[in-house]
Amino acid sequence: MRYLPHTETERGEMLAAIGVAHIDELFAGVPTGSMPRELFGPSTHKGEAEVERIMSAMAAKNTTAGSVPFFLGGGAYRHHIPAAVDHLIQRSEFLTSYTPYQPEISQGTLQMLFEFQTQVALLTGMDAANASMYDGASACAEAVMMANRVTRRKKAILSGGLHPQYREATVTQSHYTEFEVHAAPQNPLEAEDLAALIDDQTSCVVVQNPDFFGRIKDLKKIAGACHALGALLIVAVAEVVSLGALASPGEMGADIVIGEGQSLGNPLGFGGPYLGLFAARSKFVRQMPGRLCGETVDQDGARGFVLTLSTREQHIRREKATSNICTNSGLCALAFSIHLTLLGEVGLTRLARLNHANAVKLADRVDGIGGAEVINDTFFNEFTLRLPQPAEQVANELTARGVLGGIPVSRLYPGEAALENLLLVTATELTMEDDIEALAGALNRVLA
Amino acid sequence: MTDKKYSREHEWIKLEGEVATIGISNYAQEQMGDVVFVELPAVETTLEAGSEAAVVESVKAASEVYAPVSGEVIEINGELEENPGAVNEDAEGEGWFMKIQLDDLNELEQLMDAEAYAAYVASLD
Amino acid sequence: MTEITTHSGHRGLDMAEPLIFEQGASGRSGVDWPEVELRNSRIGAAARKRSIGLPGLSEPEAVRHYVRLSQKNYAIDLGLYPLGSCTMKHNPRLNEKVARLPGFADIHPLQPMSTVQGALEMIDTLASWLKGLTGFDSIAMSPAAGAHGELCGLMTIRAALEAMGNARERVLVPDSAHGTNPATAALCGYRIDAVPSNERGRIDKAALLEKLGPDVAAIMLTNPNTCGLFEEDIVEIAEAVHAAGAYFYCDGANFNALVGKVRPGDLGIDAMHLNLHKTFSTPHGGGGPGAGPVVMTAELGRFAPLPHVIKSDDGYTIVEHNAGEGDRATNHLGRMRSFHGQAGVFVRALTYILSHGSDGLRKISEDAVLNANYIAARLKDDLSVPYPGPYMHEVLFDDTFLNGTDVTTLDFAKAMIDEGYHPATIYFPLVVHGALLTEPTESESKQSLDQFIETLKALAADAKSGKAEMFKNAPVLTPVRRLDETRAARQPVLRWRPAALPEAAE
């Protein structure tokens, strides 16, 4: 076995040094009797070539996004990843290191995290960000719990425009930590009046921008309504590239910003691992979940970085910790940070404009085909198309014609009649004219 | 020194009229190491003897501070927010945590005087 | 040691590297995207008007920055990483290669299921292996890490108890447990009741039995425990827990000691998470991503969070929603995250499992246990072991051997750094004084272990021969020396700010 160095002779020598005759003596007290010698038949270890053949055969059964005209988003976006990103994150010193508990030999990871925290703070318009969470949905649940701690209130209001999986993750959590969730109806065709739902027991209002249906909102008004009654405004950002074109949530009055960072540096990867972003105003820092990296000096006065404010965390505070999170998404945060460093202000701004320009082109092209209608007044790179028939059926027919044309909203909201005909459609910088024409042509035939 | 009382959880308490000033003992501060943060209760909080009143944190540990007596918090030491190191420098003086309007002066009877506390601490080592 | 200063600030291969915010020039970029004109913007009133403040670096500047940073990190690929409880084993590069196949990396989680049959097959195949290795009938694949898995397991247990009409109130957690255990139980609304360890480093069975009662929801036990010892009374404990109507949750962080040797499902455990980034070698990446699937009994499986993959004659389907309100067959507690789990981590773990096969997996645990016991046998007279062996995959030392030397566990760990080793896990578990929890893993050769052992023997001798000063000063051969953590915590600086701008008002 290529990963196991010992020869049988060495194993024998080591057993002798320990003073036992057989490896089984070291498992004395472990009831090993019931373990079958073979699992799944006489499956033995395999060489690289054979394993690669088996795994490649599985991979080949999937239709890759890059092989067809592709328009899916809904919280996971297909962007170009610069070649340098994947090369750098595979550097052994990043890939095969652990959480930086020994700062003297972890300055690479720690400085990167400090830069990542700064980048996220700048993008979101917040004072501080943590070193990442699992993904956007779990970050959302953690943000609501944090708002409950800060305000000592237990009623969260979730906008109907919040990604349904973020909402579900939050609702799941609310059941066990006993806070109330008031979810506004999710019909995008009806206006929602979140301000009317806020009262003096409200801990927070969670609003996604752009929302799940792609619409962009100016959040200043809802921020004002929250603050007037002592509630916090939590803004969720599922498509982080949008921040290259939109005013930051902080500028619009957010108190906590959570997001999904996959769009920068991380592949679609069938939904994970992704990167939860978590940022807040500085007065709430001690209530934040997750790891924080901070600047300090070493005993010679040189600048260095350490994990700090650890007393919030489970390994010290145990049952009184702000969260149970331990492992986060370090390598995904590195990919995000490298991609954003490569882009810089100019690159991110251009990337965001390109996304928007392509989405505008796409919306103009498909609006009106066979009775399809773009329902958004505003959008960034994703919008909602109302079809004259159930969207799932249309999406399947598009697939049959070789086009991955969008996400039927019913995939996330099954059984909601008002949402049945809605299709979420996304364009990014990777969407070409030919792709747009392919979708338009296929839609024409499917809706004819 | 003689006017201070001490609890088994290493809080000190100093009475002036019905107002008690509370902090952690010099022994406790030595055990904690560098204090980096003190979380204090809001003014007007009502505390019961034995309930959690504050949290004092070092780099690697967080310890609850329990109210040695019952009463209402009437003042907190805001200086500690800027300078938590005051707890290390002068735990039983400038490093005080809060002032409490006492409910029941008799509760003080349960506490140790300086001499008894010194003996108690000696028994811990 | 003579202090060496250079004009550049670099020291040979150790490059001084400023923050990205202190480099580059505005207007520069490392990516060429065209400037497009927006004729009919649909962004509306919320369009960005101010600059963000991101620096501009070209590709060579950015690449050099991250390469320089990388060289300030210790890594498994660089040397022995005996961080107890973390299982820092070799990360095979085949796993990375396979995870980057477009058929896994370039597929969207919400594509029609007909277009991702291979990905669903991959998840289902891994799920079958994990269930087979642990002896359970059900699995929840979506948790993102070990602690997330614990949360999944405890929420599932609570859902099952609630379905029986009483969620109960207490969760029993040994005092040697990982901090995530009590934190998780608290997140599920339970009160934590700590169970002491006995003089043999195991849970005090009598104390445990006494604490059991009708208000106990579950016990959370790590096995092997955090002292690197097998809880031999586990079957008896499981029986008592079940007799009290409670569930037995096992923290599977230390499964590397048992894989292929014993199935936890055979021992009476009801649910257990697996850290794929430990036992199944997916890279730790400087602190994640991990994956924490939870194996469980069929009874609990009915309440496990969504989604889950099912196989039928028509192929694979991923179930993303409960069938309906009050449906006993699909009474799942909901979703804990977006999409389907850490698919990219699954690919790596499955590749690792297929490489080993069932015979190779058994060899993993045997070699891991052999290595830990070899270290223990050869160091027990130089360092100090609080509990007698045999040990499982890790050995716990305490600081008795440093008594009277003025050297602390921390000092000893820092001296290991100068010797080119990552220290063991220090000051954990809390049940012994000055712990050094040492886990070599199966990846180390005998030569590597011998060199490590000789180094530790020499360091122990140094400590005992009055060289405390050397330990107090360590490390000296690192890019930075001991850092002022008090300052970092008293005045937190959590981000870079431009010098010209004042701190935002608080």
C-alpha cells in the first residue's frame, strides 16, 4: 500500500520494542470480533490508475456546466477561476496545514486570514469579518442567533426574498435554540412590508440583496425601521460578485452581513465545499461566531498575526460558546482571497459590469419569447422569468435540447402554485452570445 | 484591608453604607494571568447572591464572576473596557467591577474576612 | 545566538512580506477583463458610487505574495505533525486530481438530477462505505465538519425524543470531551452534566450510571477518548443508556484508531459523526473545509436532516424536501445548510477509500495504533505518561517530567518547533496537567518516528539539565517569535486600515 511506509520487518521490530507479540494485543479490550474481514466483497487496495478509472467513469456520467449553454445560479455561480488560484491553493504549505494554533509556524495562513477578513470587511462595508463559516446558509443561521444574543430578543423576521435554503437552515436552528422565526411570504409578485412586522421584541430582520429572485433593493429604509425599534438588520449576499457593482450593505445600514463566497475562487463543485462570509459592526465583534485573526507583535517587536478573542469559542467556553463551530472553510477562504487579490478594485468592478451586461443582454433576448416574461425591474446577473407553463417541465425540455436553462423555483419551493411557473436564469462573464442564442432558440421551440 | 470581605469564589466586597463595591481578589487575578476583557452587567440589573454577574477573560480562559450578595447594580467600572489590565495591576482597588445596592446586609455574614480568606487561599495551594 | 539583521528585511529564504494592502498600485489588476459600457443598467438606485478600497496587484506580484506566505507555514508535506486529536496524515495527491475532474468540479447542485447521476452515485457509494465501516443503516451526508455533524446528531436525537413526546433536559458529557460536545448540546437546548474521568483515564462508569435518569436525552462520548484510550465499558454503558431511554452519541473524531477493526454500530452506539478530513485524509487546508457525515441507526435516520440520496431502478434521486406534514416515514428535521453537502470533500474521501480497499483501511488503524504505542514505549521513561497503555492512535503525556525544571508544556512545545516539528496538542484534554497529546498517524515511517523520538529524548534531557532559558526563548528559528496574545486580545486589530483614515467610531 503506497501510503503506508512500514515493512513487515519494521512492524515486527516495533512490536518487539513495545513488548507485544502481535498487533492484536494493542487492541486488547476492543471488541473486534464482530468486524467482517471483507466489506463489499474481497475489495482490496488499488493502484492510482485503477482508482482514477473508477472515479473518472462516475464523473463522466455528469453533464458539466462548461459543456453546454448554462444558466444556473440560485446561490451557486459559475465564474472563471484564474489559473494562479488553483495552483497556489495546492501549495503543500497551505493545503496540508492545520488550523494555525502555533502562530510562529503558521504566519502564512494567519496573514492570509487577516487579509481575507479585511477584504470581506471592505466588500460588505462592515468593520470586521471572521475567518469564514461553512456556507451562506449556516452563516445566516449563526447571524440570527448572534442578533438574538446582542439584542436579548428572540424574534427574527426573514424576508420572502431570502434564499429558501438559508431560511430553512435558520428555521431548523430556531427550533432547537427556541427563537421565533417570522417568515414573510415568498411570492415575488407581491410587495412585502417588512417594516410593519417589526416590533419591540424583534431581534433582527434578514434581507437578501440581490434577493433570491434577483431583485436589488435599496435597504436604507428597512435599516431605519429596524434601528428605530432596536432591531438589527442582517443582509445576506448570495452572489458576492454583485458587490463590485452594488453599494455595500454597510453603506445601506446593515449591522451584520453574511454571504456565500463561492463565486470567487471556488468551483461549482456540486454544492460544496463553499465559503460562508460573516461580517459585522465592531461593537458586536465579541458576539461573533467563528475564528478571528488579529494583528500583534512578537517578542522582538516584529508584526505578526494570531487567532484572537478565542474565549468566544467552544474549545475554551464549551457550553457557553457563541457557536459550536471549529473547522471552517480555510482553503476556500484562501481561494477567495487570492482571486480577489488578482482582481483588485479594477478587476472586480469590470467583472461585475461584465456579468451585469451579459445578464441585461440575456434578459432583453428572452423577454417575450413564447409568452415568457422577465418579472424583475432590477437585477444584477440573475433574474426571474415567468413562463406560461410549469418551469420544471420547461427546464427538463431545455435539458433534453442540450441547454441547462435555469432553476425552476419549484425545485426549492415544491407545491407552491404561485411559484410554479418561475424560472431563475443567470448569466455571468462566461456566458457567450452563442449561449444566449441557444437558450433563446430552445425556449422558442419548447414554448411554441 | 480589614473592611473587605471575600467569597469562596474569590470575589471581594467592600461596604459603604448599603452600597457594596465588588471585584475579584488579587489571588484570582494572579491565577487568571493577563486579563484581556471584562464583561459587566448593565446598570439596573438585579442580581441574586450566587448568580452570574460578570465574566472575566484572559487569552486562554473565561471565568464567571458570581454575585457574592443580592442587590441592584447601580454603577459599573467603565474604565475596564479600555483598560482591562487594571484588574491585574490593582485588582482590589482601581480594578473594581461594579457597585451594588444591597438587598440584605445579613448576607455579608456568610463571607470571609481578609484573614480567613488568606487562610482559605493558602489551603488551595 | 548572534542577531543577524539584513538591509532588505529578508533573511535568506525567509522573505519579509507586507500585506496586499501595502503593495500594488491603484488601477493595476492581475486579471484581464474588458471594460464594458453599460447602456441600460438594471441595477437601480443601489448602484455602487464609492470605491471599495481593494489594492491592485499584477499576477506576478500576487503569485509571489502567496508563495512567500506559504513558506511561513508548517505542513504535513514538510514534516511530522503529531497534533493529537487532529489526525494529520498524508493527503494523497490522487484525491486532488480526481476532485478537479470537470465531471465533479464543474457541475451545479441544482442541475436536473438526470444530468448528475454520476455525482449522486459518488455520494451514495461513499455513504455505503461509511455505513459499512461503522455498522449503521442510515447516514446524513450534509454536515460540513465534525462540529456540524455533532449538531446534526444531537438535533436528530432531539427530534426523535420530541416525536415520543419528551425532548428531555440533560446531556451527559465526560470532562475529557472536546469543547464542541458541550457547545453542541447547548445549541440543542440541553443542559450539560459533566461526568468525571477515573484514575485510568476512562469515564467513571459508576458516576455515569448515577447520573442517568429519565431527564437524560443522550450521552456524548468520544471513543477512543481524548486520552487516546479505548472506553472498554462501552457496551455496558450503551445498555444502561438505552435502559434509561436515552441515546448514545459517539464523537467519531478518533475513528482512525478503529477503522476496519470494529464497527461502532455493533457496540450499541446510536449515532456518530465521521471527520472525513481526519480519518479519510481530505486536506485540512489551514482550517477547513472538512466534512462531518453522521452515521446512525435506522430509527434515528427517519429524523435526520435533509437532503439524502436514494437509489432506485430508475437511478439516483436526491430527496430535498419532506413529503408532507406529519408523515412518519419522512419526518426529517429540515436542512442545516445549502445544497447537498461537501461534495468536493466526498470525492477525495471516496478516492482514498477505494485506494485502500477494506484490507488497506484495516492496516491504517493498525499502523496508526502501532506508531502511537511505539512512541509511548520509547518515550515513557523520558517524558511522563499519566495512564498505562496500550494506547490507541495517540498517546497522552503530561508535564510531570518537567517538575522542578521551570520548563512548561508550552515551552517544551515551542522548543519542538525549533527542532523542526509541529508540537503535539497541548493543554488538552483538561483532565491531566500540562497535556501533550501526541498522534503520529500511520503515515510516518519507522525512521521518521525514531528521529522524532531521539529529538524528544534530547529535549527532555535538556529540560532536566537546567537549560530552561533555551526553552523560555524558543522558538528562535521561525519567521516570527512568540507573539503577544494579550495585546491582540486587549486591543483587537482584526483588519488592515489605511493610515490616513481614522478608526470607525464605535
